[in-house]
Amino acid sequence: MLTAIMDHQHFTAIHHSKEELLNLRKSLKTFTCPHCSSPLILKIGNIKIPHFAHTSKLPCILETKKETPDHIWSKALLYKRLSQLFQDVKLEHFVKEVQQIPDLLITERGYRIAIEIQCSTIPLSEIKERTEGFRKGNIHPIWILTQPLTIGTPLKLTSFQQGFIRFSEELHFYLLHFDPSNESFTIFPHLTPVSTNSFFFSKEIEIPLDTFTIPVSILPPDQANSLFLKNWKRYREKWINNKIQFSSARRDPFLSEVYREGDTFLYLPLFIGLPVIPHMTLIKTHPLQWQYYIWKDVLKKSPYFTREMIYSAFMRRLENGSIETRNFPLHSTGSSIKTLINDYLCLLEKLEIIQKKRGKGYKLTAKWICPKTFIDYQQHEHDLFPKLKHILKKD
Ligand SMILES: [Zn+2]
């Protein structure tokens, strides 16, 4: 922690030089915790920037956060920058009505923003709980991930890191990351998954700390899908091959369902497993799998169907666990599933797989006959992929 009470006043370590702090420590001044009033020691070392720590092991809410050197350093950096932008920025301030101590609290014209810096892995349920707590107290929370990322294309994110993904109209699903060693933020916009942990993105946006603002003001990049699309087919095949190689048809519930149904897993129609941008990012289950369920549960059974039928089939699968969503505690899922279904149907319509009927509902127009040979299947690919590329590029 960076704040303490000294001589009945708030004392912030980052406002003083190392020499000043060393002198203070020599002068035998006493520091106490602003929250629990128990004694603190001033630590001045080489790894972490000067900070305070409780001497007793009594539980204090200020001591529950695991503060790594990166965490303390990020907090100090952000405090410095935000204090240039806002008059009222508090460090480690206890907000009584929500019983939480955000790293930073900004108060501006009656509006409050809590900044939480997260470096170590904690349960996502804790982030969700604290986010809801802030919202109930009318405080807008901003979570900033500072845990180092494995940068590359695609971007690999652990399920904890995925928990920081948020949605905006312009950036779609995106991640805000802060690197204290570079003193710079990076936004990864338009995150589109190709596997459980790998995501393509349009173009990362670098924001040096000294130009960072809240709200973040940036020029959103075009949603350049071309790189993703070029790779989509390859990743779809990779997923299929992995399934065949590493899962046993008897033990894998999805594979055994496909076989029981009499379908050939290798030759499923290509309109099963389409990229439905952007909302498919929400679904952890591979598109091939959830779209197969839609096909099996609805399209195959009743060639005349409604959107509601698809939606309830999807929800049933979600409830029984055959479809899983990603855990995004900062995103309120709300109507996202409905949008996802709508977008998928729209795509099928454009590909002339289904047709809107006059009045209500749809009709399956492309009858699927399973190819007998690989060459026949390639013909199907040859017919569908150029169409798909054309459609997705236009969007
Ligand atoms: Zn305390």
C-alpha cells in the first residue's frame, strides 16, 4: 500500500523522494493504517517502490490484495497520470457504502470511477462480485490487466486474462492492457476466437501513459477481417483434426452424438462452423459444435422453422452444458445470445442456405446430401468459401 496516516494526516509515499522517506524513517515517526489504525512499517527496498505494510498479522482489507512490485508501480504511475487529468483522485480510499478499497478512486462532478489494477490471477467470480458491488454503489469500475501477455498472432489468452475482455460498439470484444515497464497501454480490438484460447484481432492500439485519458479516446481501427478469414478455414480444419486425433468417439459426448445421429463428422456441411462476428467471441464452445446442435435440433427436424425455435434450442443446450459461454465478468451478456442467433441466421440467409418465408419464419433451401468422396466435399468447399469471404468482407 502507498498511503498511511502520519501526524493525523494522510501521507502518500509516492509524493516523496527516497531520501526524504529514509530520513522520515530515521526520525522514528509512526505510521498507521488509514483503515484499521494498526501500525505500519515503511519499506524502502530495491524491488518494490517505497510502500507501507502492516506489522501485525491481523486481517485488514487493505492487506488482502496481493501487491506485486508491478502492481504497486502501476498504481503509482496511474495515480500520477490521472492526477493531471482530474482534481480529485484518491489512492487506496475505503468506500464505505460498498466496503471496498479500489486502487484509485476518481470523483468528478458527482460521478465516481474506481480503477482496479490486476496483476496476479484471482478467481473471476471475485472480479464479478466486486464489479457488481461498485455498480450498486453507483461507481463505474475500470479493471486494468497488467499481467504480462504472450503477444503474437493469434493472441493467446488464459481464461483469467479473457475475463478482462469487454465490449464496445466500435471495438467489439476488446482487451485493455497496461505494461508498467513500457508505461503504455495496449488495446486489442475485435477479438475473434479461433480456438478456446487463441484470438485474432484487427490491429492493436498503443496508448502511451502520458496521452491516456478517461474515457479512452482513440480512433477505432477498421475491423480488418482479412487475416482472420484467411486463417479461418485452416483453424476449422485444425479443430476437426484435433478432435479426431485426441478424442475417442465413445468418450467425447459431441463426437458420439454426431455418430449416433448418422452424420459423418469429417464431412459436415460448411455452413456448420461459420464465423459469426462479433458475438461468437462470447461462446467458448467451438462454432462447429454449437452450430451442429442448431442443425441437429432444429433445421434437420423441421425444414420450416422460426428464430424462436433456434433460440430455445440453443438455450436448452446452454442449460444442459453442451454449449458453454466464456466467463466475461465485465460484460453483461443480456441480449447477446439473441444477437448471435440473429447474425447466424442472417449469414445463412446470405449464403442461400435458408430463406425467409413470407410472414414468419424460415425455410431450409439447401438440402444437405453428405458427400461420398473427399473430392465431392472439396467441391462443396469450392462453392461455399468464396461466397463466405465475399459476404464477410462486405460487412
Ligand atoms: Zn489496516
